[in-house]
Amino acid sequence: MPDVVTTVVPASVGMAKPGRPLGANVTPAERRRLVAAALMVGDLVTLTIVMGLLQLGAAMAASDTDTNMASLMLVWALSLCGALGGFRLYGSDRAEPVDRLRRRTLGNIVAAAVVLTWLAVDDPASHLWGFVVAGAGLSVVLGYYVEALVRGALVRRDLWSAPTVLYGTMPACLALARDLALHPELGLKPVAILTDEEADVLTEALETAGLPVITRGQANIISPGIEVALCASGDLHVEKADWLARLPLRQIFVVHDASMLQVLNPQLRAMGGLLGLELRSAIHMPRNLRLKRVLDLVVAIPLALLALPVIAVLALAVKAVDSGPAFYAQPRIGRNGHVFKVYKLRSMYVDAEARLAAHLEADSAARHEWERFFKLSNDPRILPRIGQSIRRTSLDELPQLWNVLRGEMSLVGPRPFPAYHNQCFDTAFQALRTSVPPGLTGLWQVTDRSDGDLVVQKRQDSFYIHNWSFWLDFYVLLQTVPAVLHGRGAK
């Protein structure tokens, strides 16, 4: 295949030589083995911690655990690593976090089933089935957080992401490179751009790219160091597809901009020579709404019981700082436009609205910030010490568990907004938001939190509604913990 363009390389970027690893200073095969080993070690550490916690709990409860725990640990470890490996979790190619959470949960279920079967055969009188079931649940949750720590360490060492070549028009490749740079957790690191455009068009664009631009001939030479090709062109012809297929690449993706579709797990269907993308709205199906309600009650009832003493202590602290009621109720827009009262621990002065109006009148910068975010970095309404503390940790939201129990809210969903906030969106999005139950936590809160403006809120809430699943709710709940602990964007 003849070369199409002449190589143009920025002075700051060295062209990869044949045999030289791209990205981290390891070969692609070594990188994959290191990633697999790190993830497996993380799961073994997780299982060791879980076993220790369960044995401690059994000892405190004076429960019988006479079964050979070393044998149990060995069988469980082999089963868990085998199951998670079978679900392709020991690599970075399946990097979408919600899908990885689903696979991790299923892998732990399979491993627990194997362990229970072994117990039934090896020790029919064993009473450890509850021990194993509890351990599997703990392993899912703790394993999710341990994997996040391992992934972060691999990203920092430039091992998580596979060396990737971008193929297509320069504008499309540049946009794709920017997106991948913002999301290293996706496991794809652009190392070169392969394009058919003329050299004079490339020179101006290279200052933005920061990547070497290579020809087809050079792609043939350095392809052993490349793992993935992303075709950013919408017009991938048969000739180009055949040539790419002959390169020794592990994966080839044809990338299309589907940001407007907001699809998390697309369902593809072959239709002769066409490829169809199926879009669903699962959250609006009655059976899914009933399932969501059942899961809300299963989680919210014990959570509310545990939260009661915390709420009582915080309520006393609020009253000690400022006289007035410890709780605050505000009308919010719920499902189908129903107006209900959201309950919160009071974190503001009793005359908060008057303080806000005076502050916005005197400070134009604060007024602009309020009009964009409906939040203030320095809010004069907040109670000293206790107010900032409970807002930063979101503990002021705990009374909304009562709203969840009453069925006015769900644990996960778009946050219910006051009428003045809701009216800032277009009518179509208002209707979409109020077509589902509002949530105690949501996708926006665990990603951009209140640092995101109205555009970010609309994008994140729309994405959640269009892509709802049990696994997405589970993911948001798990992400809520680090979001609250870090206090990202909370105001």
C-alpha cells in the first residue's frame, strides 16, 4: 500500500522507532500482564480483608467457624480470580465503570456459588453459607473501591491505557484525542495520528495535536507497539478497513459521535448491510419503576434506622448555634410535576432569604455566580461551623430518607429542584426530568456536583434518564461515598 502523506513531526515529539514501546516503557504484552497482575492482587487483598472482617464478626458473635479456613480461602480465591478473569476484568479493554461493576457483581456471585458447592460436598454439616453470602456482598463493594485505587495507580504510571493510533480526518482525530486525554480511565492513550490529509493542512493543526502524524507505511513499521486503532472518520471505506485489519492490532473501533444520543450500553443490530442502534427508555417501564421502589425500601429502611441518632445529634448542634427550628422544609418539583416538601437539617440562618437578597444586590459577581449555578462560593446565609460542615459532607440531606420512605423520592435520580431553578430549563427537559422520581443522590452529584452549571446539570440528568439501569443506580450509590468524603463541589 503506497504512502499517502509525508510525515510531519512536532519538534517536541519524537517519532517512535521500530521496537521502541509506545507509552510506558514496556511492551504491550508486558503492560497487559502488569495490569492483570495488579488487578488480581487487588482482588486477593480485598478477599483477605473481607475474610478477616467476617472472622472477626463471627468471633464477636461466638459463631461456629470450625471449617478449615485456609482451605476455604484457597477455594474462594481461586474461584474469585477465575470468575473475574472469565468476565474479562483483568484488563483495561473493558473500562466503562458501570459495565465493570456489573461484571464484578456477577463474578462474585459465580465465585460464591462455587464456594457454596464446595462446602456442600466437603462439609455437608457446615453452617457457613451465610458467611459466604455476606462475604460475596462485601467483596463486591470493597472490591469496587480497591479496583479504583489500583486503576489510579496504573494510570499514574502510564500502564493502564493501551497505546492507540487515531485514524481519520485531522479535526475528528484532534477532538478524539482531547476527549481521551480528559478520561484516562477509559484505557486508551493516543500515541500517533494516522491521516490521509495533505501535509500543508497538517502543519497548522499539529500545534494543537501534540502527537506525531504518521503515514500508512510508518504505521506498518510501528504497529507491534500499538494495541488499538480508533477510526474517527465516518467514511471508512473498504480499502482502509481491509488495510487496518491486516495490522497486528488487538482491537479496531470505528468511532462515531453519539453524544447527542447519550447511549451508555448501546444495543447493536445487523440489518443487512446496515448497522442499527437501538435506543430504550427502561426507567419509564412500569415494572422497572416497581423494582426501583422495592430496592429503595430495602436500602432506605435500615439506612434510616442507622441515621436516626446522627440526625438527632446534628439537630441539637444546629439549635445550639442559631435559635429556630432544626429542620427545614422547602417545596420542590417531583415526579409528574407534583410539588412536595423536601426535608433537610437547617444549615442557614432563619432570615436566609433576606441575607441573600442583600448580598446579591451589593455584589454583582455573586449575582452572576448565582444566576449560573444557583450556588455561592461564599454564601452569607450559611450558619458558622455546623452549617458548612453538614453541607460539605451532605449530612444535611439525611432527613430526606423520610421522603424516600414516603415514596416522594428515590435513592438515586435527578435531584428535585425548587420551582425557580426548574424554570431555567427548557420545557422539554422539564418534562423529561419530572417523568421520573427525583433522587436523594444523582449522577450529577457524584461527578461534577455543584461545580457544574445548568448545561452540565441538563447533560448529566438526561444521560441518567436515558440510560437508567439497576447497575447505573448501584454505581451512583457507590460513587456517592467518595463524593461525600471528598466534598467535591458541595456548597
